[in-house]
Amino acid sequence: MNLYESCKTPIRVTYFGFALVALGFLIQNESVNVFYTFHSNIILFIAELCLRIGEFIIMNLPIIFMLNIVCKKANNASPVVMSLVGYFTFLVTTMLFSTQNLNSQAYSTGFGINSVFNMPSGSRVPLETGLIGAFLVAYATRTAFIFSRHRGNYSITNIFARDTSGIIYNFIFCFILGIGVSYTFPFFYTYLQKAINFIGRDLTDPLRIGIYSVLDRGLSIVGLGNIIRQPFWYTSAGGSFSNTLTGQSIVGDVNIWTYLKESSATYIGAGRFITPFYVINMFIIPGFYLGTLLSMSDRSDRQILTLEFIFVCIWSIIAGNPLPTEFLMLFTSPLLLILYLVIVGLVSGTLVNFEAFLGFSSRITNTTIAMPGSFADFIINIRNISLLPSIRIILVVGLVSFMIMLVLTMFYYHYLAFDFAKTGKGDEFVDDIIIASGGIDNIIKAGSGLFKLNIYLRDPELISIEKIQEIGIRRVFETRDGLSFELGTSSNGVARRISRYLPKK
């Protein structure tokens, strides 16, 4: 829960960034234009503006997460400068020390660093480390900041001001991290390349496609999705198609689908790497939010969040991207994220097994901002009779996946999330909450909101501040009706256990 508090704002920024990209795509989407074409230059300009701003936000999510983490507790502007210096140091170090013979998707071209540093042997670019590099730099910065505030009497950095010494510490830490990542990343990439080769050997095998989908979503969450998407979407690893009339050869799952759709042809098998997104965006993500909403036992909190969740679900169906929701799972309920990835893998394998394929047309080669699996692309394909069998299967698999995700989410919040590894030991912790609230006789009812426990009290004067401090919960609020404890996903389990002690009405 502490990590979620540190990353709450970046998660909201992620939602906003993808909303902007989705809005830009919808206005420019060929499928939408079939029903209504926007001719206004102002609207088209706004669409392009939203697309570019959203793209910039998404491409720089690692920096946004990093800056938010380093500033969360420091209450000081110095960590911002320190983290930026550290991040540039980290990137340049990976550029200087890493091997440059990996595929292009393994490298980052952000910030124009590669145009500054050119060797006689050719230009060099830093490694693409996504959120992993940003988190490493963030925690290195926090460590350097603490060191600079607790220097020994004989520290060599005492000749500098605290902020300067913090920058020096962070420069050293990030330089070391950059060297470490430079020499370990190729090993990771080698094993990932083996997985890509394994999947590419048989694109009709449900198991291999399931593994691809799990890797795709897992790597996308840490900002490395392009490494596995690029080969399958745009190279021969994703299949090939030859036009016998023209002799033209098309490679890559997305390229094949785009080419054949423009040619008004049908190619069975194209779109296999895109089809799961229709189920994820239109069924699994809404199932997660509905399960989360139904798991909240506090009616007032549920009413407040209902409209917000409805909006998120509609946006996911119309033109969504699962990444913001996956961030939410990662930072609040990692176990549920694992269950979600298992469902995604099973869905992908099932769709391949039943030969249900539905791709999307795109000329965008930047897979990070691609928005496959939208309702607009889904509905337009209904007009194609040859695709109706695939669409029926997608709907059936989607409805089953929706129910599974709904039930799993509710089961998680009711039982699996009752984990007190950080807060105490089970019933003992519940007893401490009751004592802090003035005893069981002082509690009217207990309910759970989104990651928080709400205790409604008869007499607020009986609250034990000393006991609250003894429990060690980081965020406790006194409300008009009682107390609110931010316990994370275990809030529902705690509320249910407290309710057992209350007299039945």
C-alpha cells in the first residue's frame, strides 16, 4: 500500500495520457470514420494535439513515476534535480558500457542523448529499461538524499553544500547502477529472444500464444512491451503473407492484417496477436472494476466511485488500453495481477484453439501508444461475413472471462487480500483496530471503501490516539462519523471480521 501511495498520482497521469491518445485515435480512426467523418480542421487539430500530448506523457511515464517517488517524502525540491541528473547519468552509462548489437527495440532514443554522443564506430544509444531503470534511479536518489542529510563529521563531501553532496552521491550511485544494468541486460534479452524464437516456431500452438500474451502484458507493465511486440507485430516472427499476383511479401501480424483489409481480402490467422485485446478491453477490465466496486461494503463510498468506474469501463470498451488498470493492480494487489495474467494467457490460447482472429489496421509502428482491441474496430468488422464466426467466439470467450474476472476479484478482496505481512497478525490486528476505535461497544458498523476501512462510532471521544500510533498504520483520518484507516486491499477482510463481533440487527 505504501508503494501505491507513492505512485497514486502517476497512475492517474497514466489514465489521463491514454485517454488523450484514445480520443485522438477515435477521431482519426478509419473505423469511426465509416460512421461519421470529421471534416472540421479545428476538431482534427484537437485530435492531433491530444494524440501528441498523450504520446509524450506515455513515452515519459518512467520519469513521471521517478519524480513522484523521490518527491513524495522529501518535501524538498532538491531530489527533483538529483533524480534528473541521476537518470541522465544512468542512461548515458548504459549507452557507454552496454553492447550495441541487440535489436533496435532494446534501445531508447529519448532525450536526444544518442545524437550527442557519437563514436568513430557509430552512434551509441542507451538501453531501454522502462520503469525498472526509473525505479532504480528513484531509490538511488532517495538514498543519496538521506546520505547528504546525515553526513559524518569527517565525510569528504562536507566541503560541499548538502544539495551538492547529494548530487555527487547520486551521480556515483546511478553510474554504478548503469554499469550493472549494462552488463546484466543482455542476459535478460538473450533469454527473452529465446522465448520469442520458441513462440515463433509454431503460431498455431495455443500454449505458445498464451505465453506470448503473458509476456506482452508483463513486459508492457514495466515499460518493455516493445521488445516483444515489435517482432511479432511488424517482422517475420509474426508470420508472413505472399501475394502471388504481385509477388509482394508482407511480414508481421499487424502489417498482414492492415494490407489484407485494404485489399478487401481475408487471411485466416492474421490478427492472432491482437485478438486477446478485444476480450481484455471489452470484458476483463470491466469485470475487474465491477468486482472491485461490489467488494466495497461501504455504500456511501461505493456510490461516490460508481460513476468514475462506469466512465473507466466505458472508456476501456470504446478505446481502452489495459496498462493504467494493470498499474493499479501492480501497486495495490500484485496477486490479483498474477491471476489476471493467467486469465489473459488462457484467453489467448483459447482464441487460437478455436481459430478466432480479429486484428486492427494501423500505420503506427510505435507499439507503446498503439490502442488495439477497441469497440470501434470490433463493431466495424461485424459487416464482414467471413469474420462473424470469430466475432461470435470472441463474445462467448469475453463473457466467460468477464464472469471469471468478476468472481476472482471479489474472492481476492474478500479472502486473499486479508494479508497482514506488513501490518500485524490476523485477528490480533483486528483486535487492535477495535481497541483504537474505543472498543466494540463504541462501533456502530464497519465498512470498506476503495483501499480503506471506515469505522462508524457512537462516541468519537473514546478514540485511543495512543493505540493508533502503537498499531503503526501510516494514514488514519478522523471523519464526521468516526475513523478511516487506509489499509489497502485488506480493508474488506478487516471490515468483515469486525462486523462479526457486532450484534446482529
